[in-house]
Amino acid sequence: MRRELKNPLGLLLRGSFEETIKRLEEIVETKKPKRLIAVGDVVSSNILREGMRLDVAIVDNKVMRKPIAPLDFRTEKTYHVRNLTGTLSDESWQVIREAIEYGGQTKVLVEGEEDLLTLIAVLHAPVGSIVVYGQPGEGIVVIEVTDPTKEKVQRIVNRMKVEP
């Protein structure tokens, strides 16, 4: 499944930071998503730097597994969760759901790794939301949350190996 999960789950916006963030702004302006959710430190930081309203930032204070300065993002609520590399912890399901449903601006600070948490974010985001994550070396991926998108992601999660 690792190879499959390396493929973009949505629209891949290729190009420089300036190009990709401008295209994301256009998409957000047009679609007016119910919630804008970013998974990853760089993409979250770039969205905030451009002055866009970010409803949920899911970050681990790392880029390519190397520690970075924490994202300076004033939120109404910050959640903490443990999620080991290559997993979807039970705690992550609950915390991300709460962060998305909260309604205000939230940050989920992950101890471990946040990459796969995109799947949980899509499944818990209301239809009409947008989930964004970085595609290393290529750009950003924009997922419009629809019922078919949720079904596709649920099929992926259903195929994942469950550890006791």
C-alpha cells in the first residue's frame, strides 16, 4: 500500500510555492469550503503566511522527518496526539474528529508522524471541505471532500493492516 499512498489522493498542484499557493487561493475563493484543513508543517505554514483562514492544522514540527521550529499559529484550541510512523492510531481518529468538529481554528500537534492522518481528516471533514497536504518535491495536493472521495478513502483504510 505504500506505493499506492504515494500517489496524490486529489488534485496535484505542481510548481513553486508562489504558483501552488496562488492556485490554492483561487480554489478556496471559488469553492468556499466549509473547512480548510492542512496536513503537514510546510503546507500549513504556507497557507497561514498567505493570510488564508486555516481551520485545522495537523502538524508534527518536522519536515521530511527532521525537526523544525513549531508552527506559530494562534488557535482557539490545540490538541495533542500520538501517532507512530505508518499508522493510524485509535487516539488520532478521536482527536482529529474533535478538532474538525470544534468549529473554530484548531491545531493538532502530533507526536510521531502526521502523513497518514490525511485519511482520517478526509473521513471526518464535512462534505464541501478541502483537505490539503504536501507532495514532497512536487507541490501540494488538494482534496475536495465529497461522498465519492470519502468512499475512496474508506476503501483504502479498510485495506490497511490492523495491528493488535
